[in-house]
Amino acid sequence: MQVHEAMSTAVVQLGPDHTLRQAAGLMARRKVGSAIVHDPDGAGIGIITERDILNAIGTDLDPDVERAADHITWDVVYASPAWTIEQAASAMVRGGFRHLVVLDGDDVLGVISVRDIMRVWVQTSIPA
């Protein structure tokens, strides 16, 4: 199975000036563990995850003051929609992360997460 068949297209996108509380609220409402941050004037496309927000709050940073831009992972590994889910899982293991932004050229198509991969593997391994 390919990434485009397993990825989530319910992608939360926000700007670098959103606060951590705003980012967390958007992610919670959509029930996702990451958000794409698009900074057209800066580093381009990054990702912020629930772990990034948790780490910031855990070190006593104020979620109403801290901006997403200061907690984004800009060194993102992007997945191709044509990758297999095994290739995506391998990239996650090598990089130590749980989400991959799926790009087609410069266009964000979705996000594939560990949860997406596990769902596919469980569904395809259960006998009919």
C-alpha cells in the first residue's frame, strides 16, 4: 500500500505566529497530533506536534505567549505519496518521529502518522 492511500488529509495548518495554546486548540478540535506550519517568509513548511507543545509547557513556558515558530521542527523529512507505508515507517524509525508531511512538489497533500500505518497493518492482517 502507498502513503497516499493511508495518509490523513484532515491536516491542520497554521502560521508561525499562532500561540502554542491556539495550535493545541486547533489540533484538539480536529483530533490530530500534529499541525503543518507554513511560513512563506521564512523556512517554508514545518511541523509542530503534541510532543513539541508538551515539552514547552513542561519547561514552564507560557502557552499564551510562546509562538509556534519557536517550537517547530523545520528539518522535516517529507514523504512522497508514492512511497510504500513500509518506506514511511522506516523513515519514522530512522528519524525518531511519529509524523511525516506528505508533499507533492510544494503542495501539502496530507500527513501520515504511526497511527495511520498501524491502522493499515491491522486491517490488512485480520483474516476476513
